[in-house]
Amino acid sequence: MGFKLPYFFAKHKSVTLLSLHCLVLITVYIALSYFNYLTGVPNNNNLLNWDASFYFDIKEHGYRWLDEKPSELAFCPLFPWFWKISCLDAIGMSFLNAFIFMISMLLLLKEYKIQVLVLLLILGFPSFIFFYIPYSEAIFFLLSTTILIGYRKGISWLIYTGFFLASITKASAFVFIAAIIFVELTTWKDNLRGRIPQIIGRVLACLSGTAVVVMTQRYQTGKWFNLLEAQKFFRRTWQLPGFPLTTIQPQRTLGFDSIAFSIGVIALIYCIIWCANSLNRKVSDANPDPVIAFSTFVLAAIVIIDTFFTYSKDGHTSIWSINRHILCTPFVIIFLNWLFEELRKKSGQALLAGAVVFVNIFFTGLFEFPLLLVFYVGFFGSLALFLYLPKYKNYWLLFYVIEVVIQLQTFDNFLYHRWIA
């Protein structure tokens, strides 16, 4: 018996790592609650704050057109349908979401060898509370994971199913369509024309999911294309960004949004480089495999949308919710894991990434919030220490514990209806 447990842990590292993370999360939560650092008690009312209330309304009443306030028509129906079928209350749905997320992570880790540092820094990130509340993030994570696994293994039905259902879960179809085309243009070796039917099939899967959303809203409200019309209630319009950027309640969330913004900008730079490479087929081998290309493009597209399709306050563009949109996806895990190895081998790219991280302190206005700046530096500094100062590489574990504390504090803030993302 004495040798079976170590063997099990060695053979099932993913299960072990996720189990340890859950243990840390629960232990820290109990300790912080005991010392009254966390005072919010989850219930079926305070778990329905912010977007959760819209999902709950759709579950209970379907779509309704409400002229006087932000409308649930900006949200897609798959998660509310799933919630309704489950017959669970808000607490039960939160537990089910957490279970779905953990299963999704196990599927992802089974297919991809993720650096422990990258995985724990992401798992500990405050935005990950959205996997433990009644939001659509957990299901979208699962469906996005099936897309990536489908790309990796070449399983067409997984790709088509993932695109179709993900497009009914979030308004992601057009980002995915652009990503599909980007992948084909930057990773093909030969016979691009022969892959056109495959491209069309994947695009149609995304459009079919969007059609389900449009027809559902049309049937229940009598109006066409509510998903786009409803964006005006959230003040989202196309505009040029005003710097420094800001967010909702920046004193609490700008550090999270700034980290996501920097990751998105770095992804955008790589997309530009790969596009340039694709123009010269002699250097096409420098481009990544389709999974990396797809993940990177999605992050780049999100940073563009959340920077240009938003609103401004006193001349400063708000990048509200970008931390949830970028960090609560499997795409950021795949990208950061690849980037980690890429920067280890190429010092020039490491300098470029470091420059982006530094400059964005000023572009995002983070310099005005010292504590948030410390968190921002701690996140990227942990990656740098592990890469370039092996003597101090274990210090990232301390930052991971700090992240977990802030994640739980973020959950507490959500329960008190304070803005998170």
C-alpha cells in the first residue's frame, strides 16, 4: 500500500495538481472566513449579482425586450437552457459549474503538457471565480477546450460541435470565424485550395450557432438581431481608444484588466509577425501549429474588441471585463505555456514582451494605483524569475498563495455586488 499512492500521483499529475489547488483554495477560504477577512456567505440571492441575474431571468422567463434598462438580449441562451434543464438553484449551479470547469481542465491537461508555474498562476488568478458562480464561463471553457482538442487530433466532429455550441454560449462566432481563416492562412504548407471545404464547414458551424441565437430571440421578442441592438444598453460602440485606459472601479480591478490587456497585446504582436511570415512561404516553418495560432488569434481579437468596441469616461477608454474575456479561457493557458518556452529560447522576443509589459503600465494608467501595480509586477515577475533566475524560481509559489487570497477576496466582493469584471 505504501507505494501505490506515490505511483498514483506520479501517473496522474493533472488530477493531483488540481486536487492540491482545490485543497489550497478550500483551506485558505476557511482560514480567511474564520478570521473574518471574508464575511460574505454565498446564497441564492447574492450569487445572482451582475450577469448572473440576466442568465437567471432568461432561464425563468426567456428573452424580453426592456427599453428602459440593460437587456438580457446581449447574452446567448445555451447556459440558461442548461441551467433550466438542471433544475438547480444558484448554489447548485455554482457547484456544477465548478465541476464542469475541473473536468474541462483535466481534458486540457490530458492533451497538453502545461508548465506547473503557468497552470497555477492562471488557476490562482482572481478572475477564475467566474467558474464557481452562475456564469457561462465554465461551459464556454469546456466547449473551447473541445475545439482545441479537435484541432490537435484532427477530429472534425469535435471541432464542428465545439464551434456550434460555443456560438450559442457566447457572442463569439465572428471571432472564431476570423480565427479559422487566420489559422489556415498562417499555417498551411500546401494545397490551401483543397482545404476550402473544411474552412467553409467550420465557418458554417459558427454561423449556425449564431442563427440559433438570432431565431430564439426573434421568436421570443418579435425583434430581429437583438444581440447587436442590446449592446447599446452597455454603451458599447466602435471608437478610437483614449489613453491612459481605465475600467469600472479601477481601484479594484485595473490590475487584473492590465494583465489581460498586456497578454492580449503580446498575442497581437505575434499574430502580426505570423501574418508577415505567411507572405513569405520560405519562412512559414517559423509559424506555430494550428492550436497555438488559433489560441493566439482569439486573444488578439479580444484585446482589439475590448479596446475599440467599448465606451469612454472623461476621455479614457474603458477596458471593462477584459480580464474575464481573456483569462477565463483555455486559449490563454495554451498561449502562455507556448510563450513561456518561446521566451526561454529567444532573448530578443523576451525583451519585446518585457517592453510591452512595462509600457502598458502607463497605457493602462496602472501607475496611479501602487498596490495594483505590485500585483501586476508580481504576476509577470514570477514568470521572469522562473525563466531567468533559477535560484529564486520557487518564490512564485508565494505569489500563487497571494493570488488565491485575492481570488477569494474577489469572490467576497462579488457577493457584495462589487464590480469584478
